[in-house]
Amino acid sequence: WFHSSIEYVRFNLIEGGAAAWFGEKPWHKLFLGVGRIFGFPNLLVFYGLGLFAIYKRRKEVLPLAIILILFQGFHHLLAHKEDRFLIPIFPELILLAAVGLREVWDRKTVRSIFITLFIVAW
């Protein structure tokens, strides 16, 4: 695994191999791609809950949040971007959002707002 990760970084980031073969995309392409996969309202809910989880349960979720930020940040540095590059972080993003949801769910007024937003987003 470690050797293939080094080769991935070397080929894509240092040499720009995929960009030379398949073209370059703007920096925001990955946000739009993930938004198309999850749906933009749901994506905002996932990221919002994830940020809330980081704020409320910093000690427990910070390592996971750092991994997500580094992985996504690295892929924004690549010139060639495809939606499928971020598929490996979907379970972690959903897990972080679930922790945030648990924190939000304990608040009665926020619970009713969240249910309303979820229904609207669905």
C-alpha cells in the first residue's frame, strides 16, 4: 500500500501525468462532483454536521477530520480531478456527520429544525 501511495503522488502531483493525458479541471470541480453524488443540500448537511462534530467532540473526531482534510486537500492540488477520486472518504465523511448528528439530536429545537431541513433536502 505504501509504495503505491508514493507512486500515486509522484505520478499525479509531481509529474502531472494524469493531467497531461486527460486534461486539467478547476479547483472547485471536486466540490461540484461530490455535490452531484450526494445532492447539494445533503452535502451541506454532511459538511455542516461534520463541522459541528469537530466543534463539540474535538478530541474524539480530530484524527478523522485531519485525515479527511488532508485527503481532500491533496486531491484539490491535483490538476486532473475526477469525482471517483473522493469515493474512499465517503464513509469517513458520513461517520463524521453521524457524530455531529448525535450531538445535534440531543437538542429539541435543533432536532425539529434538522428534521425539517432533511425533509426539504430530500
